[in-house]
Amino acid sequence: MNLLPAKILTVDDDSISLQTISALLNKFGFEVSAASGGIQALELIGQNVYDLVITDLRMPDMDGISLLEEARRRGITVPFIVVTACGSIESAVAAMRKGAYDYLEKPYNAEMLQLTVQRAVDFYRAVAEHRQIMSHLQEQFNFQNIITVNPAMKDTLEMAARVSLSPRTTVAIYGESGTGKEVLARAIHFASKGLPGNFSAVNCAAVPDALLESELFGHVRGAFTSADKERDGKFQCAFGGTLFLDEIGDMPLQLQAKLLRVLEEKTFEKVGSNKLINLECRVIVATHRDLGDMVRKGTFRADLFHRINVVPLVLPPLRERLDDIPLLTDHFLEIFRQQLGKQLPGISKMANKRLTTWHWPGNIRELRNIIEYASIMVSDELIRPEHLRIAGDEGESTTSQSGVIDFHIILPEAGLSLEAITDRALQIALERCAGNKSQAAALLKVDRKRFYR
């Protein structure tokens, strides 16, 4: 929250009106500057940063609309409120068509003045904060920040950059857990200049089947027992932007049919409603599964597969990108230098050899976690092999030779609740599989959707 008082420039050729509004704004706690005309106001706007300009509409040297237009021509985005004579609504409407935020009438009503000014300041500060966040995200999620020297990965990034120029094309991203599918999807989104809207993500494996339709399309009040009010779905949240459907291979067949119709017809309905809503977003899907094999087995619709597989992008696993490990390690070290405030001089040759000989079941996510752990454990020395918390390095194992977790080792004490047993089993399975949820689910012999729940 910005706690600094808003800086407001008031503009009026009438000195009495100028003194009146300035005194009122000072009383309300705003920091006020004054200009006796449009030309002086332009000079002040060029030299200072204001949160708001309040200008009289009719002035002899430069009227309020001309002042607004010239400020915009110079690239100045500060909001304007235009002051008009009582009853001059036509002039106020004309000013707002030119880009004014709102208008005020003379003589000033103190309560209305404070409300209008505070509303304008809050709105434009929120807009500025949103722009700053979006700029940071665009800087963070771009193709240049996806580090690689690997030829296969470079080919994937080149294809992704090309498809980003076609902002309505459906994209399918394939890759194991931890390879960066959502990172690539966000990079495509932010590189799609024609898509200024939100990036909205849904993990199809993490939402129960009964709720997934509502999560995607929204619902109206009374659509089902717990629907006590209307709710927008992710398709509407992604309006003008990108909807990312992660783990689409876990979507139930019945919902696959509805998704296909939505992608074909470019319209959808909320659950419990017959009103059509236009589809106004790009759809990017991702999965760790082989959808082609699922089609052959009848567990994924062939027509939906061909509809979403317009531009397939394959992210190679880290074990096939061993040449990228030194670059990624340096990148993560720089991140943790800043986060932890440590020197972190680097990684030893033996530790680097350990990293490049590991098979990386958890891919880039696993590498990042290992480097973060090592960065916390070391002081000012090089990271050595003993600082690398790589699965399989520990002495005692909590898995049997068959790969199943040995509960005698997990639960040496008696009297634990079922919830505690479940929590511990999940924790150890994730640790043993370096955060790879699919492998952890297989280790516990449960399906991935149940594991997520």
C-alpha cells in the first residue's frame, strides 16, 4: 500500500476558484500544487510526477481538453478530472470521451470533491501497481530467461516463440513433471502481444472430477447443492489472455467432450445456465502423459487430441540436458545469493560431477531444490558433494527393495493417527521421488488424482 499523500495539480485561471479547491484538498490531506493556466500546467507536469490533475474546462490560454490532449501526446498518463460550470453536462461528457477520468461541477461540494478525487487516485495507483507487476512478470517469464545450450531445447523455444505470434492458436506442451511446462506456457502468454489479459491456470489432476466443470466454466446460483451464489470459471478469468490446462491427460472423458465443443464453437455455458458466453482466450494444455498412447487405449478422446495438438512442444527431461546443468546451477546460485544475502562463491568440481551424473527424476525443480538446500547449508565455501541433498545419498532407506515404503521404518512409535500416518507417507514419498508427484503416487500405489487430493 502506498502511504504517501497523493500529489495533485490544480489548474484554473480564476484565482479564487484555485485557492478554494487547493484549500479543500489540503484539508483532506493531499499535497497540492497550483497552476494559473494550461501552459503553466504543462511545464509543471513535465517537471514533476503527479497522481492527479484537476483542471478547469474553460481557460483563455489553453482549455482543459487541449491540456489533456497535449499531455497524452507527450506520453504523460496522469489521470485528469475536468471541472465544468454547473449544468454543463455536455462539456463534461465530451471531456470524458477524450480520456478524462471524471468531472466535477462548480461550485464545489466538499464531500463529492473528496470522494471523486480519492476514487481517481486509488484507481490509478492500482493501475500503476498492476502495470509494474505485469512488467516484472513479463521480464521474469520470457524466452530469454529460459536458460539452455541444448539443441533440442533450443528447437522447442524457437517453435514456442513462433506460435506466440499467433495469439489464438492452441498449444500442447509435453514433458515430465518438473521440466518447466508452466514456465514455458507463461513465456508464450507474455510474448503474445495481442493478449493483454490474465494468465489463468487449472491443474486438472488436482480438482475432483465433480468440481472440474464448475472450475472451468463457472456456475449460476442454484446449479447444484452448494452453489449459493454465481461464480465465474477459469475461462472467464482468462478473458483476453491465456487459459493453461495442466495435466489435461487426467481430465475425465465426459468433460473432454464438452471441452472439445467449446474449442470448436468458441462459446461455453456456465453450469446450470443456457446463456452462451464467447470464448476470448488462448488455450494452452500440458501433460506428462503420452496422449497418443491414451487415445489408442481409449482413455483420451481422439477428436480432442487432434484439436489441442495444433502446435506440440516437447520439453526434454533434464537427464537429456546435462549440458545445461552448469548454466542452471549458476542461475539458481545467483537467485539464492540475492535471497539469502550470501556470497556463495560457487560449486566444486566434484559437486558439479555429482550433479551431471545424477539421473534427475524430478528434473529442473529437483535441481533448484538441491541448490537451494546447499545454499542454505554452506557458509562462504564452495558447495561440495556432501552439501548436495540428492535422493539415494542417505544411508537408511524408507523403501523396500520392491520400492514400496516400509511402514515399520516410517512409524517406529505407536499411537499415531491415520492422518499423521498419511502425512508422513506422503512426505517421504515426495522426498524419495525428489518432488515428482507421478513417481510418488506410483510409490504409494495410488493414482495421481487421489495423490493430489
